[in-house]
Amino acid sequence: MVKAFVLVVTDPPVQRIVSNQLIGLPYVVGVHEVMGPYDIVVELEAEQLNQISTVLSDSIRAIEGIKSTTSLVAFPV
């Protein structure tokens, strides 16, 4: 199992709309609106890293209102 977090910066007026669109995407197991330099943290889980890469490039980055993303792949401790 691969776990990743995507840190999302949005246009402020559409933050809630973006959050709601993220909730329904494949491999998304959590969406959290946060304070600080990022607006949303998306938690993803998949069997393979390429599945996360695909949903990131084809779905997450395609959402209107997302200005930038930073992806973090988690390694088990």
C-alpha cells in the first residue's frame, strides 16, 4: 500500500468547491482544509505509486481553482 499527501493551494473563493470535488476522486481517503501556506491537504492510498501519479496528473491538477500542488509520498516507519 502506498500513501501520499498532496498539499494544495487554491484561489480563496473556490476553496470549499475544490475540497468537495476532491472528495469523490479515486484513491482519496481524506480531504482537510488547513491554515497556513497551503489551503487543502489531500490524503491518498493506492496499491501502486503509478495509481497515485495518474490521479494527481489526470484528476487533481485538472480541477479549476487549484493554483499549485506539492506531493509527498509517505514511507512506513
